[in-house]
Amino acid sequence: MADSIKKTPDISLVVPSWNASDIIEEALASISATATDIDVDVLVIDDDSPDNGFARIREKFEHDSRFTFVQNAQNVGYSVTANQLLERAQGKYLMTFDTDARLKPGTLRALFDFMEAHPEAGAATGTLLNPDGTLQGYYRRILTPSLFFFTTPMGRIFDKYLFGLRYYKRYHYDDLDLSQTSEMQQPPVACLIIRREALKPDPYIFDPRFRLYMLDVDFAKRLYDRGYKVFVVANAPVIHLKTASASKRGNAWLGRELDKSFRDYFKKHYRMLYPLILLTMWLDRIMRTLSRAIFGREPMR
């Protein structure tokens, strides 16, 4: 009788996919190959991709009872697809996993054990590596109005010549030691384990108003506002290709989506300063347009 009771998975991996049939197979294969010492379920959802490759991927993995596949009839965006899978996830912990991420042996166990040992952790991410094994600097502090100013071309000029890039280095965690487990504020969602209790009272992982950008920033701010912390776990390596399927949508669409996400984020969390932030965004867009025309590129944020 006891054997017939289905065990609650340790981790539910949530894998939203859009136009990623060329890379998702390796991502799912890495889960299947490395989840040998931990109980998982894997929820994969295709967000109405035009590449028509989802059926092939589903056929390849559906024999594994740990995998569940869902296909949306229309494109609803990354945050909504992740939230749809949250409703189906049964695991003690949740994990967002990108189609361009590749798990290494022992990573899932290391992340699970860390969360079990650290109740103050609302979330934790693995150490992201380039395919050649070098470290990726993919970690940021939570974006505040002042830090946002110093990501603009005007702010970068002040920061460089008056402060020696102090704020740039602070925002980009220039002093973060990835050889050891460390607290950091804004984690990448490429491989992110999440404590279910840390999401409450929100009924979602990511605020659905953020379709693509700023969902990770908003997520991190909500965790810290509730008293939780976020960590990067040193003995949890993850290969990250940085092959964003969203880039296939085109730069014009991405630019509009980024501007909208900035506006929604600051209006939600910094309403009193919102008019000043709008002015800063307007000046930022003008200077970036000029930079693109003169130098052929925009300054890095």
C-alpha cells in the first residue's frame, strides 16, 4: 500500500520555451542525465512557437514519466508560461530552468541541500559558466532609481570621471567571489531554485505584467522585501549558453518591451519617484540613440 503512494518530488523544474527547439533538447537531456540522486518532475511548456519543433521534443522525452509537456494556443510571454506551470508543479521546491542552460552532475542535489540547510534563503542559483568553463558575470544588485541613473550614458559619465566607476562595479558585483557560496541580490532565472513559502502571498512566481524583462528584478525585490535572501551556490555549476530565443523577435520589439518593463517596475516599487524616472528614461533613450548613430552601439547597462 505504501508503495502506491506517489512521493512528492524534491524539485519541480519549470521550463518555459519559445522558438527553442534547436537548443531545448540538450537542456532536457541534462536534467534527465543528472537527476539520478534526487526526485524531480519536469514541466515543459511551449509558448506557441513558430518553429514547429515542440512535437519532436515531446516525443523524445515523453516516455520518461518525470516529464510533462504543455503547448499554449497563443503566445503569452515568459512570466505567464512559468506561472502556468506553477499550478501543476508538485515539488517541495520550484526551479526555473532556461532552454539554454545545461546541468552538471550533482548540481540539483547541491541546490536542494543548500535550501534545506538555509531557511533564510528564498532562492538560490547555481554558478553559471560559459561553455569553455569560464565564469559568467551574470549577477546584479536589485535595481534602484539611483543605480538605474548610473546605468544611463549620462550617469556612466558622472560615475567614470567623478566616482571611478564605483556604481557600475557595485551594480555588477565586481567584488563577488564566485569560488565560494555568497549572498547576492538579483539572480538569473536560467537555473533558480525557489522556496515555495517565499512566494506568498503572491499567487505567481513572476509578476505577469513583466513579459520578458525585469521579471527577475521584481522577483528579487519581492523576496528581499519579505525578509528572505538570495544566494549563488559555488558547488552547483551550470553551463549557460546565453542563447536567448527572445532575440529572434527583433531589436525594435525588444527595445519597446524593455522600456515598458522599466516603467512598470519603477511605477510599482518607486511610485513617488516615478515622474523623475520617466524623465531619466527619456534622456537615456535620446543619448543611446545618439551613441548608436555615432559609435554604432549603445553603452552597456
